[in-house]
Amino acid sequence: MKKLYQTMLAGAFLAVAAVPAYAQQYSGPPLKLGVLSDMSGLYADLSGPGSVIAAKLAIEDFGAAAKGMKVEVIGGDHQNKADVGASIARQWYDQDGVDVILDVPNSAVALAVNDITKEKNKIFLNSGAASSDLTGSKCTPNTIHWAYDTWMLANGTGKALVKQGGDTWFFLTADYAFGYALERDTSAVVQKEGGKVAGSVRVPLNTQDFSSFLLQAQASKAKVIGLANAGGDTTNSIKGAAEFGITKAGQKLAGLLVDINDVHALGLPVAQGLTFTDGWYWDTNDDTRKFAERFSKLNNGKYPGKIHAGVYSSVYHYLKAVYAINAKADGATVVKKMKELPTEDSVMGKGTVRVDGRQIHPVYLVEVKKPEESKKPWDYYKILTTIPADEAFRPLKDGGCSLVN
Amino acid sequence: MIEIFGISSQALFGQLLIGLINGAFYAMLSLGLAVIFGMLNIINFCHGALYMIGAFVAWMLLNWLGIGYWWALLISPIITGALGVVIERLFLQRLRDLDHLYGLLLTFGLALILEGVFRQNFGASGLPYRIPPELTGGTNLGFMFLPNYRAWVIVLSLFVCLGTWFAIEYTRLGSYLRAATENPALVQAFGVNVSRMITLTYGFGVALAAIAGVLAAPIYQVSPLMGSNIIIVVFAVVVIGGMGSILGSIVTGFGLGIAEGLTKVFYPEASSTVIFVIMAIVLLIRPSGLFGKGA
């Protein structure tokens, strides 16, 4: 008996002594992450300051400090202008020692940052922009796309609506890179499923009044009006459609990129019944709920959406890769490591990063609840289907990415 | 059905009507700007922010105090107008004898501060405000479905615009105002309190913005950005109409709404820029604007 005690004690000592040796200390240089976002405009609530919070939470949860990693996060406002975004990116990389640019809602800005990041051999972890070109024709060894993209949105929503009989479509398209990509990807799905595209109208970004365009959509007699826009443009289109009795007259609205913050802004009485695809939802398990609670406390009570979750997950995975390399490494090398390691964190769950830079994970086809079905704050979605990771995103061979052999 | 440039006349009528509705907002906002510029010589860059505050006051009245749309239509302009009076007394009064540029910079700074405060507290994506139950639904006009609320917007804004124009051109108070603009010292000598009149005029101009804000609340999101989205267009309207011209701002407001509406049909990509193109052309041909008195 005494012997057993001694052995156990010795074992305990060994275990304690072994901990520091096991948890290796990071010995590479300090890291600097830049959240380049729309901090004050129409996309500020779905990304913006919330993305900075998400990045900080990820650093905390990874236990960076305990592992000896010094990680700093800074934020920048690109004002939805590609030239402004590009000059901030250059300054960050050239002068401020930023290693990674995060978030970047607005595909026009993201495509500019994509090029600069490759040129400087740094890292671009995109969650904010939607254009699937970032992992398609414009893919680089330095960019990874998290959370969602236009192909995934189009595929989930387009398929579901055509199956329900919505086989003719008219698009209200935001007049820039993102809108074009979303319209193109959705049209492809609709046509593949046997539907037809009746027409489209290109609407300038940040339009207040959509009634004119909605009347054109109505005149087209298409069964589905596809909203290839985002943020404030989407909420204004949905409000206008309700007001002009378009949905009541039988045409169905397809919000192609709807964020939970848009639903919150519209209110359930207007948004109810809207069906769309989302890359993440806060109320799916205990971990996501806990994250949402922490996040909302720091974010004026507003809950996180897919983009915030994407920023969190991408930062977490980035730190994991840097920690594994444990030395100074250039952008492409770190990204290569990130593609080797499977992604896993408490917010986004498990996933992988493909060779084209697409991070894949299961996504949800959701319907907005009726006001009486919503039991707690931000209780907005009914999950209709969970689309598995390998079906949710564009097949590797179809993207036209040069990294795919 | 008759077709005009490949578009059915029915669709065209619908678009014209929608243009008119948007024009109603331009007209009300540019009217306030014109009144303020005409009487006070101030280029009021925080007009958009005050329009936004008008909408937010309506939202707060409903959600915090349970006061509905109709009362808000009265109370919000009073509260916002009072805020305008405070701004005039605290800041603008001190700039009266200085160059225009100072007033412009000050009001621009104020607009940024006001917007920032609201964005910080309410976020950028805005808040919902429901159409009052009396005005939900709509009428089928044959060529389009006209929501009742939009019809109400046209009627009320026409009423407000023409009322203001009439008050300034044809009443005794209006004549005092016009006289005070021409020669404040002389009017003061007749025993009229010019300083107070100017303050109240500013308050009134701000109240006009607030009415537009309350009218806009149910149609658009009540959002901190709603003012900066519209203010630049409204300035273009004022410049096209002729700085300070009351009738000019009303007519160009509605007119440009229609021009913009037509652009949305024929070349939608340009709909956010067409007003500035018109402005450039007007300034080339008539530098003082369509209804300006000439420099």
C-alpha cells in the first residue's frame, strides 16, 4: 500500500514537472493582426468593430499570452472604397509591421487587398467579403476565405427555392464585384436546376429607395426576386417589397446575403418567413451560445453573425499554425501550414482549409421565425436544413483556381 | 399599351410617381436649407444629421414612451427644432459676421459628432419603425400599386412646402424676415428683435428637416446614416434651384426626384450620379441656379 502511494506521488510530481515541457513556449516574433473593415458604414454592424472584438476573444481563448505569444490587434476603416482599403493595407504591411489582414467586408476592397497581400507575401484571412472569386479565378497562396461566399449562398438558397417552384428569377444586383459574383453564382444554380433568369437591374451601392427597382422586378413577372445585395441595401429592399405589396401579390423574395443583424434591423414582423442560407448561427450549441453572450456584452448588446464567427475561427487557426511552426515564417508558409492542419474551435466547430484557400464547414438553410415563435433576444432563425461541408461549397475543380492541379 | 423607348407607359407612370415621392423628401429638406441660407446666410451642413435625429426622436417616442406616429409628427419637430435653437444660440450666432466657410465647417463638424453619437449607441444598420395602422395597405391605380403611406408623404410635403413658401412671401412675418435679411440694422431700428427672429428661423428650418425625418422613418430604416446618405443630394438640389430660393428649392426637389426616377428605369447604374451631372450642367449654363437671382 505504501509503495502504491509513493508511486502515485512520484507520478503526480512527474506530471506537474512535465507540463511546462509539454506546453512548449512560443519563440517566434510578436504578431500583429489588422482588422480592415467598414467601421461606420452600411456593413459596420455585420463586421466592423465586432470583428475586432471577435479577434481579441480568439487570442484570449487560444491562450496566446500563456504560450508566450505577443499578439496585437489593430482596426482600420476602409469606408467601402477600394483605394482607401488598398492604401491602408500597404501602409500596414510596409510600415506598421502587420502580418495578417482580417475581415474586409466589401468584395471590391477584398480583391484589392488580395493582390497586395500576395505581392508582399503576407496573409489575408477573409471573412467579410463574399465574392467566391477569392478562392476561384483570383485565388492566391496567401489568402484563405472563411465563413461564407457567394457560391455557397447561391447554392443553398437557389436550390431550395427552385425546388419549391420558384423557377423564374429577377435580380436586384449591387453594382460592384460582390453583386456581380452573387448574381452569376445564383443564376448558374437556378439554370442548373432547370429554372430561368428573366432579367436583372444593377443598383448603385447604398441606395435608399428601392421602390423603382422593385417595380421593375414586379413587371418582369418572375416568381422570385433575388436580392444580390447586402446590409442596408437588403433591408431597404425587403421593406420596400412589403410596402408595395409585392410579396403579398405572390412574388417571393430571396435574400441571398442576409445577416442576423439585418434581421434584427428589420424586426420580425417584416422579416418573418424569409428563407436564406447562413454560414453560422449563434444558437446551435452551448459553446456558440456562450460565445454569443461574451461577444454581445462587449458589442453594445448586438449578437455575432457569421462574419464575426469567421474572424474568430480564422484568428484561432492562424495562431495554431504559427504556434506549430514556432519561428519567423513568411505568409505563404504559414498559410500552407494552415491548410495542413484541420480547423477546430469552439465557435465554428470542425472544418478544413482546402488547397484553393476555401475553409469549409457545415452551413444552414434557415427561415426567419414569426414574432410569436421568438422566445428570447435574437432568437430569430429556424434551421431548416444543415448542409454538410462538402456540399455547401463549390467543388474544387469548378473554381478555376490555379493552385488546384 | 403604348410603349415609350421600349418601356410600357404603365411602368413609366409608376416610375414617375415614385420619383415624385422621393422628390418630396428632397423638396422638404432643401426647403429647410434654402430658408436657413436665405435668412441666415449659413450653409447648414448638419441638416442631414437633424433629419436623422427627427426620425430617431419619433422612434424613441414610440419605443420608450409609447407615443405613436401622429403625435410624433408634431412632437419630434418641436424637440428637434428646440435643439436647433440651442445650436444657433450656442454656436452659429457667434459666426454671423464671419465668412460662410466658418459656418460650413462648424455645422459639418456638428453633423459628424451627432452621427457618431447615434452610431455608437444604435449601430449602423438601423432600427425598424412601423407604418401607422391608419396608413397601411395601398390603392391599385391600374398602372401601379400605390401604398397609402407614400401618398400621404406626397400630400403632407406639398402642404408643408407650399405653406412655408406662402408664409415667407405673403405674410407680415415673412416680410419682416425678408427685410431683416436685406438690412438687419434698419429692421432692428423699427423695433423688431432681429436676433430672436433669426434664431427662430433656424429652429423652423430644423423643424422642417425633422418632419421629413418622421415621414421617412416608416419607409426607410431609422438609421444614423440616413442623413449623410441624402444630404449631399439635397445640397445639389439647393444649388440647382439657386441658393436661398424658396420656390426654386421646392420645384427642383420634386423635379430632380422625377429625373432620378427616370434614370432608374433607363440607366439604373447612373441613378446615384444623375443629379450631380444635372448640377454640373446647370452651373455651366446658369451659375446662380435655375431660380437664383444672379450674382
